[in-house]
Amino acid sequence: MRSQSTVLGSNSATGLTLYEYYNHGASEWLKLFKIKNSDWNYGGVAGSLYFIDYQGKGASRIDFVFPQSINANQKPQLKLVGNSSIDILWYTLGSPNNDYYEVYIKTPSYHVGLTFLFRASFADSYIIPQIPAGQNWNWSSSLNPESIQTELGDGNVGIGVTLPKNKLDVNGTIHSKEVKVDMTGWSDFVFKKEYNLPTLEEVEKHIAEKGHLENIPSEKEVLENGINLGEMNAKLLQKIEELTLYMIQMKKENESVKKENIEIKEYLKELKLNIK
């Protein structure tokens, strides 16, 4: 294990600390910072960790911000860039009197090279091997990923997600003025002559047996797997177009019944006149 610290800049209020650490061994705990807990919110630690995995995943960068106090509206923030960035676990440990909290990381179980570049205010920096005294975490990257962003080497991005499986995974609400979804097909096939429109009797039978419309996922499926917006909109449009055809059929049937009623009324009227 080798480590070295260097101060960059001559002004203590604006200078940066560069810390280099190398470990060729098993996973270990590192104590990074002790931050004085205060609601004044003008202290904390901000910086970056440059990380080399020498056994397959290559280089990564982790940007970090630890506020002077941790609460519901102010949590530590991490931006993980690179595949090996998710292998370092981050924790904060509160003090018994809640007058400070400590920041720890747990390194992966292979030899790594870490380079820290950070600026701290109302905080002490250590970056030394040290096992935490207890595990009363008030925040961790694995249990509280809400304030973490991840960019992996395959282009997948996560917001509030440490291991995104898609181009964009979001753990939370997305607010947007507009969402555009590219489609490979649409539901106007319902209006083609060769479309086999189910009878209402068939629809009723499927609902009685399955508890949902045909080709529409059940509540259980939706709760387990979610929905694809484009696909679901197409399926809902298919049902709307089928309803439109049913209504057209019913209108024609109603008009036929009205015509028959008029003819019956005219016949009855003539019959009464003839009887008189």
C-alpha cells in the first residue's frame, strides 16, 4: 500500500488537496472525511476520485459532493462515470450526538489505484485505512441511490440508479413538456376489411375468463413488468378503433330498427283507418 498527499494552491480558502492511494490486496475500508454537521450549509467537501481497475474494467471517475449536513432535502451526491466506478461503495456514519458525520468507502477486492482531488471546508480529511466503528449509516450509495447518477461504458445512464440496464433508467418522476416515441407500426389495421373484429359475445367471454381485455396486459403483469408507452398506446388505440366499429354497427342496427318502427306505425295507422 502506498499513499501520498499534495496541496495545490497557496490560499487555504481556495486550495485543492491531491491524494494518491494504491493498494494491491483485498478489499478494505478507507476513512475519507469528517464533516462538522451544521445547518449553516456553507461547509462540506466537493471533489473527484479518479479510479483505475487493473483487472479488466479500466478507468473511471467519480465526482462527489458531501454537504455540511445530511437531511431529506440535502443528501450526498455522486456521479459515477465508467464501468469500474460502481465497484466502490460509499457510506456516511453519523456521530452519537449528530454533531458530525464521517465518510467511508469500501474498495473492491482487487488492486486499485485511487487519486482524490478535492476541496474541504469545516471538514477534516484523512483518507486512511480504517474500519468504521459500527455501521449506523445515515446514507450509503447502495441503500440510498436517489442522489446518484451513473454513466456506464455501454452508454447506459442511470439517475437514482447505480446499475442502469437501458439507455436511460430513472428512479423517480420525469417532468417534461413533451415525450416523443418512435414506433414501428400503428393500429389502423383494425379498419382494414380483412380484420377479424371480435364479436361482443367473444369480448364478454374473454373478460369473464381472464379479467381483462384481450391483448391488454393484466394488472399483475403491469405491476411486475411495467408498460412500454409506445406499445400500450397502440394497444389502447386498437381498442378505441374496435369500439368505434361497434358503435357504427350499433348505429346501423338502430337506424334499421327505427325504420321498421316507422313502417309499423304507418301500417297500424292505415289499419285503423280501414277499420273505421
